[in-house]
Amino acid sequence: MTRIEIRLPDELAQRAKSAGLLSDTAIQDLLEDAIRRQAGRRLLEVAERIHAAGIPPMSMEEIDAEVKACRAERRTRRQTMPGGGADRS
């Protein structure tokens, strides 16, 4: 477990404490929510770039084939690594 220390303006810290937002669980929830929102923004940015580039959408069959190809490549890489290589995805 990682321990962090943050510095907040007193007024903000007091409001956050009053709202119950300074507990370990509340901060974990806030961080996880922020990470999800950030991932959503990145996804939308990529979708905009794909649209702007005029790339046609993929069918579910094409997506499925790409996923299977990536998984097969990962398996092959893992099998050729010394010690079997742990999959970290």
C-alpha cells in the first residue's frame, strides 16, 4: 500500500473533511472516478481523430479478428520469453 501526503488550502481541507471526502475509501473512490473520466475523454479524443481521418468503422467481425490476432501474438511472445514470461495485461 502506498502512503501519500497532500497539501490543501485550509478552507478546502475543512470543506472536504466535512463532506467526508478525506477518508482513505473516499479518496480511493475519487481517484478511481477521475481515472475513469480521463479514460473516457481519451476514448472520445481518439474517436474524433478517427472520424476526422475518414477511417471507416470496423464491423464486429473485424474487431473480433483483431482481438484474436492480438491475443495469439501475446501468447506467442509469452511462450518464447525465458521462463514462460508472465502476462501483465
